[in-house]
Amino acid sequence: MTRFLLRRLLLAVPTLLGVSAVVFATVALVPGDPVTAFLGPGAPAEARQALAERIGLDRPLPVRYLDWLGHALTGDLGTSTSTQRPVAALLLPALGQTLTLTAAAFALVLLGGVLLGTLGALRPHGWTKRLSGAAATLAVSAPQYSVALLLTAVFAVHWRLLPAGGTHDAFGAGGAGDLLRHLVLPATAAALVPLGLTAKVHRAALSTVLGSELADGLRARGLGRAAVLRHCAHNASPALLTIGGLQLAYLLEGVVFVETLYAWPGLGRLLYDALTARDLPLVQGGVLLVATAFVGVNLLVDAAHAAIDPRVRS
């Protein structure tokens, strides 16, 4: 197991280096001038030249990348050109907010996906399968933007049961209860598509195991329905683990729209504002942080998969 994890870690290093190079080059070559975005089009040439030298835009791109990479390895991601604050100081609080939203959405994905998938697998020819299949298909195909607006219109505007955005009420007492109320709508909107995909994959995997010789042997030994389901669910768990890991990574990268729509102060909204302001250090640091989190999630999924199925380690 230790050798397996070491191999995965060694493979992650060139992946992150490649991602960092692509991210730096892509962001640096995007049309637009960060100096103009910061100083304005009417700034004098001397001020523009001084700012370009201070943030390193007067040097060749490979030199700038190596310098940025060397500082990034020590935790220094540069200084934001729009706020004049360290990039790491801006990213870490936003990362905490994104992880909170991602965890809430992922809990909905697992709960709903396992429930719908199990219901569909237990009754492969009944109304339960048709109902769970229709719900999963609707979750996958429904436009996220329209669903988010519908949820806001119904639960926040019409019924006034839930807040329409933010993390806490402006004049409320705050606390965990207030945070949970603000999490409901964005977490639901973010979880719809992953929930539908998870339900479909889990239903297919569990149906295959329930129809296999393993399930017939368990029934022949006199095990009850709950015990058979438990053993079959364990054998179907690698598929659930794989799709769950992919959907967790999707949530980490795909909450930009949800955070922007619901005014959630996470990485997605921060990067959106940074792109609008042409804040290159903040964009590069944020995308690198997201890519690192993505690789980390894949490592955790590989480790969990190897722990469940020893064949993976070889």
C-alpha cells in the first residue's frame, strides 16, 4: 500500500508542474493589459513602466514562470495587483468557503445518488426504477442556471423560506444554523448534475452485482434481503467510489457559477472578480490551488480504491 501511494505521489509531481506551466502561460497570454486595468488608460508612461517592472511584466515569459514557480514552492504566490495584498492571504479564506459549499453539495450527491441508485436497482422492472431513473435523468439534463433561478424564485422570493445569497444574515445572530440556511440553495443547485450521474452509475453497478452468482449464493445460504444488499453494495462500492471522486473534483472546479449567482465568497467568485480586473497573480494562484486540490482528490480516491480492492495495488 505504501509503495502504491508513493508511485501515485511521484506521478502527481509532473502533473502539477505541467498544469502550473499551462496555467501561467494561458493566463499571461490572455488578451488585455493588467497595467492598464490597474492604472487606467490615461496613466503616464513613466507610471506604467514602473508598475510593469515592479510586477515583472518587462521580463521574458519563461523567466517570469521560473521565478513565479520558485516563489510558489515556498508558499509565496505573489501580490494581487488589484488589492495590493498577498495572493495567499486572499485565496485561503476563499478556499475555506469553497470547501464548505463543496462538502454540503457532495453530501447531497452521495445521499441522493445512493438512494436513487439503490431504489432503481432493487426493483429493476417496477415503478421504482422508472421513478428513480426519471429523477436522475432530470437532474442531469436540467439546466443548472434555470434550476438555480427557479429555486431562488420559489424558496427565497415567493415563500421567503431561505436566503437568496451570502453566508450569513446581515443583522442576524449568525452561527451554524444561519450558515446552514444559506447553504441550502447553492448546495442544491451545485449538486444536481453530479447527483444524477452518481445515481445512474450506482444503479448500474448494484444491479449487476444483485444479478450475479454472488447474490444467488448469498440467498442460497439463507441470508436475508438486507444482508444480501449490504454484501452486494460493498462489491459495487468501487464504481461508487470512482464516480464519487470524479464528482467531488467536478464540484471543486464547477462551483464558479453557483458562487457568483448566490454571492458566496469562495474561490469561484474570487477568480471571476480577478479575471474581470485582469489580476494575473491572483488568477494564476487561484487556478493552481484548484488544480492542486483536484490532484489531491484523485490521490485520495486512488488510496481509498486500493484499500477496498487489493487488486488495484498491483
